[in-house]
Amino acid sequence: MKISSTTCPLCETDYEQSVESEYVYGGKEIQNYIYCKNCDLYYITPKPSEEELQEFYINNFEDFMDKRSGTDSNWKEEKVHFEIQKREAQRRMPFLLSAIKKNISVLEVGASTGFMLNAIKEAEPNVMLYALEPSKQFSSYLEKLGFECYRKFEEIAQEKKFDLIIHFFVIAHVHNFESFLLNYLSKLNKGGQMIFETPSATDALYQVYDIPEFKKFYWQVAHLVTFTNKSMKYLLDKHHLKYEIIPHQRYDLSNHMVWMQNGKPGGREKYKEIFSNNLEIEYRKSLEEKWHCDSMIVKIYR
Ligand SMILES: [Zn+2]
């Protein structure tokens, strides 16, 4: 274990910091991924500047994701992406349903091609939907679909508030996760909720099966921080929030088998003819119960 002299961006401790990975996928030679033993946060160092990130999310994110996802998704053609992402919407909707009510206003931060907002509209047509999306490609697509679309937080009128704010796989990407969280929480109406999803570093592929190729893939330049249930709790307690953290497994058993066999992503549903639906459900449940899942859903109540 190599000691790092960095300071943790969450608990601000400057001891008990160690180098988790010297290799960062898509990163620069000098970048490392650091683990803070005190609060259980993983973070990149040195982190990209705010300007570099802005440029990346306005112009290049779809390219980066397209290469990374291989055949599993399509980030180049909005329409194809939208269709494929319907699967994601189906997965996420159960976590949102109790918060979706008639006449509420919903803001999605990082709305991508609008597939989540669309699924919400299908569940409850009488809602006011707002999108925030910095990407040039996706924001013009959202406007074409008829959504009101902000490009950044500062564009939201000061008095404007929402009943439900959602963001999926955004908080790990932003320059300052703490001010991001607090900024958007300040935009919640009383009685409102924020619901979001972010990867969990407790991922069985990483912490249980210990696959070297996965390690090289996992610590990526687009994620400036990676939480576990412990570090997420630390963040939310630090700001005295009322919350719930739900363990969640996204990827299926076939994907895990292919990682173990070939050291590559993209095996989703490969063995679906052999594995029963029950096996998949039980496998996911086991990982979630033991907190060896790859993701977490967080609900914050105001
Ligand atoms: Zn820390």
C-alpha cells in the first residue's frame, strides 16, 4: 500500500490516504485514484480543472461513453440511445414511483436524451418536467422533444423550486460534489425529495472477485469521486440531512461471468437461456443484502 500525501475532499483528513490505483482509465500518467480510510471515499488526484470538465461535458462526453460502453449502448445517435436507455428507465422507475404525484414539478439534472423524464410522464401525465443538461448534443435534442432545458445551475431562476429533483450518475462527475448537492437541495420545495443514483465501490467485481482487468477499467477519469455506503452516510450526516441509502445491483450474473472469463465488459444477458429469472433475482438480492452491490439509490427528504 502506497501512502498518499493528499487531503480527502470529504472528511479533509490528510493522514490514512493511500493510493488505490496508479492507473486511471482515460486519465493522465500523473493521475491516481486515492482511498481515504477515515471516511471510505475514493477520489481522483489531481482532479481536472473546472474548465476542463466543462469543455468535456459540453462537447466530448458522448464520445467517451460510446467507447467505454462498447456494444452495450449507443451514445452517438440520440434516438438509438433513447431506445436502449428505456431499459435503464425501467430499472430506475420503482425507486421513483412513490415520489411521483399529480401536479408536482420535477427537475432532472443530467437529463441526457430525456428517457427518464419521459418515463415519469408515462407514469403521471400531469407533471411539470424540467431538464438540465450541459451537453450541446443532448440539450438541443431535449429542446427538440419539447422540454424546457437549462444548461447549468445558474440558469435556474433564483425563486424557482421543484418538488422532486433527480440525478442519475451525475454526482461522481461534478467538480465539487458537496456544493452540487447543497445547491440543488436548496432548490427543493418543503416536503420535496431528491433521489439519485451513483456507483458503489463495494462492487463485487472489485471487492470480492478482485479481477485485475476490472480494476483497470473501474477507476476512470470521468468519476472524480466514488462512494461506498459508508462515505455516502458520512457526506449526508455532515449536512444533517434526512435520508435513506438503498443498496442496488445493476449488472447481472452474465456480465459478472464474462468479466471473470474474459476480463471484459458487455456480457449482459449472455447466459439468459441458462440462468433462470429467479437465479438473477436471488443473485442481485444476495449482493445487495451484503452490500457487495455496484450501485446505490439515495433519497433525501426535505
Ligand atoms: Zn475522507
